[in-house]
Amino acid sequence: MKHLDSPGAIAPKLVPVIICGGSGTRLWPVSREAFPKPFMRLADGQSLLQKAYLRATALRNVTDVMIVTNRDTYFLVKDDCAEVKVDGVQIGFVLEPVARNTAAAIAAASRIAREQYGEAVVLLVMPADQLVEDVAAFSKAVESAALAAQDNGVVVFGIQPTRAETGFGYIEIDERPASSTAIVPVNQFVEKPVAELAERFLASGRHLWNAGMFCFAPGTMLAEFDVHAPGIAAQVTHAVDAASVSRSNESFTIELDAATFKDVESISIDYAVMERSKNVSVVACSIGWSDIGSWKAISELSAPDANGNRVEGTVALHDVANCYIRGEDRVIGALGLRDLIIVDTPDALLVADRDKTEEVKTIVAQLKVAKHESCALHRTVHRPWGTYTVLEEGERFKMKRIVVKPGASLSLQMHHHRSEHWIVVQGCADVISGEQTVQLQPNESTYIPAGRKHRLTNPGVLECILIEVQCGEYLGEDDIVRFEDVYGRSKVPASAA
């Protein structure tokens, strides 16, 4: 096996593959189905996805990045990456029509990468929703793993544990690693342990946290799928072969075939391949890693004040200790509290014991059973063309604030049960209403009765902001018939409009 300091060791071309999926239910109410954990902004204003993208593009020999994401969150991924775009790096997007866990995502990425970049590249699979604070140590670990993966096999990333953690899976090795980037064989993968076993793992020095990151050549991973998960390999191959492809100067987009991909088994890469393979090694590293899996983990990212409190937003405290309080638009006052997590959003509030935040997903499960929209949508909903915010609603009426990006356009659509009144308050709008086309300036409006085809486009260079007043017997988001759409959503459910 070559090492970085070995004569003749040449680092391979590296293509990071960022897996951007999941629902992040443990970080509700900020993370929701339509706006999951990778898009959450941390205190510095960057999202976890943006941090992953910048971490990937800073690595040596990287000129291409692939991102695997859901079709419904594609526009969020593009917007996030556009904010921090690195010149000279091409982004390839792989769109899943439905979520099928990490095995299917990695199989598709491996097949596509081999076709796009050839056999000689090494892929670095990294989740979009993790945090790495020691970027220099991460880069060294990646270089070591890429060289090993170039020779043979799959290299997983094992994190030197700093505590007896019961929420992570572990990787067992023969002996304590000799260095921070040592690559050693994997004995076995171990499920999340009980507290007593986690203490023994920490003391042994032979157990590492499983970071869910991997290095491998595309052909190596595809061969592993052929042996250990041939059904997934065959179905993903069909989905890739029947995919729709579009290209631009610095990007390509591959949308996997829905009819085939929906039948792929939903299973993690660990269960499908890693735990069965005899061709896996691990790079043992200390990189300041966190999977950001709970509000307790989020709270520990910032320094506490003298009373152990960490706050984001406008907060007034008295006799409060060891609390994390995060607010958005409203002032939060707290009195006589200890060891709590408080997260406030415009339409939902979480109050939790600091040591119970892993159980937030049970709250989301209750909301799903009740069919409450707060488990899926925020009051401000992101769309490819911009956002809308529900300002007020009642029986037979709803008011929204709509923001349309410069040059963006809503779909050509019609509603059966509601009429709409649009009032422009900033920018300008071109509106198709039936057979007519009108341009609206600030303080001008138009009325669209139920049953009429209509579309709004922002022709300007500034955001167009309008107030929409809906009236009708039914005001649900699924009352829409879409005829044309520049974002390719004509055949997707109206809830993803």
C-alpha cells in the first residue's frame, strides 16, 4: 500500500460525492420534510450543505463534484451551491425520484461517475449534513484514504471517539492506530451500543465511530454490489440507463428513471455492502467531526456564557442556566429554567429536556399521524421560483406574501376551487391571465377567477414581491392543474409545486 510520503505516490483524481437527503426529524422544527437538515443555517449563516461543498472543493485534485439529492429538493441544492460557487469546479447533479437510502444513492453515483470520469478516479462519499471543524486534518485523511482506495478496496472513515457515545455505530479494529491517518483492516461493524458497552469501546482504543464517509474507485464499489447486493445493482443500472440527462457549461443533471428506481430496495450501504464485504479498511482520524444529529449537538457548536447558556436571536434571561435558546422573529423571555432546549420558529415551538433531544422524532411522528403540515412545511415555503409565506388564513380565505426571483416564473396553472387577487408591492410582474397579458408595477393588481389559466413572471433584475389573496371553498395547495413549467414539475404532485 502506498503512503503519501512514499516515493512515486501520486494522488489520484478525486471526485467528492455529496449525499444530500433525509428528513432530519430530530432537528424539528427547523428541519422539515420540505426543508431538511442539510439546508439549515448555522450561526455563521452557512448551511451544512454549503460547508460540505466548500470542504469538498478545497481538497487537492478536485475539479468536479457530484451531488445526489431528491428531485423535490434539487432547486434548494442549486441555490445553496450558487451562493458559495467555486470557480473552475463543475457540479454534477443526480436526482432521485424517491428516497431509497444510501445503498441506492451510492450505487447510482458509482455507475454515473464511471461513465462521466472513467475508471481511474476515486470517489469520496460524504453526507451533506455533517460538520468537520479540522479541515486540514480532514484533507490529510482524505489523501491517505484516496491513495489506499486507488490500490484496492473500500476505505471507510473512522473517528477517534472522545466519549462513550450510544448514538453512533462503531468500527472495530485489531489494535489502537499508530497515527491519525493510519489505514488498517476492519474487523467488523458494530451497531449502536448500550452505555456500558460504549464505555468499554472507549477504553479499548480498538473502536472508532463510523462517520458514514467512504473512498473507493467506482469499479471497486460496483463489483461489491454485484457480489453482495446484485438486485440493487441491476435495478439501479436500469434506472441510470433510462435516466434523462441535461448539460450546461459547468454542470450536468441526471434524473434517474422513476418507474425503475421506485422498486429499488431501501437499505443503507452499511447493511447492503460494508458489513458483508471482506475488502474494507478504515482510516482512523481526528477531524473535529460531528453528525449534528440532535439539538444538543447543535447547542454544543457555540461557546456558553458564564451561566452555561447558548443563545441565538433576541433573548432576555433571568435565573437561567445550561440552556440553549434559538429564536427567529420574536423576542424570547425565559425565567428560572435549567437544562432546556428551546427552539422557536414562526409556526412551531420546541421545548425539550437537554438530554431528551434524540426523541424529538417522536413529536414529528405524532404530527404526521395528525396530518399537521408543520411536520413537512414551514410557514415560509421555498419553491424553485422563490418563496411564499402564509400571512393569515381563515374560513374561505388565505393571504400570502410571494417573492419571485429575478427572471423566474411560476408555472402556467389553473385552480378549480379558488380565485386569486395579486397586488404587486415591489418590482414588476408580467401576468398571463386567460388570453390577456398585463404588466404590473408597484401598487397595481389583477384578479384571476377560478378556472382561468394564469402565470406570473418576474422580468426584472430585482425581486418581485406581491400579496396574494385567495378566496374559495377549498384553499389547499393541491388545488392546482399545471400545464407548463420551466422547472420540469408538470408531472410531480401539487404539494411540491
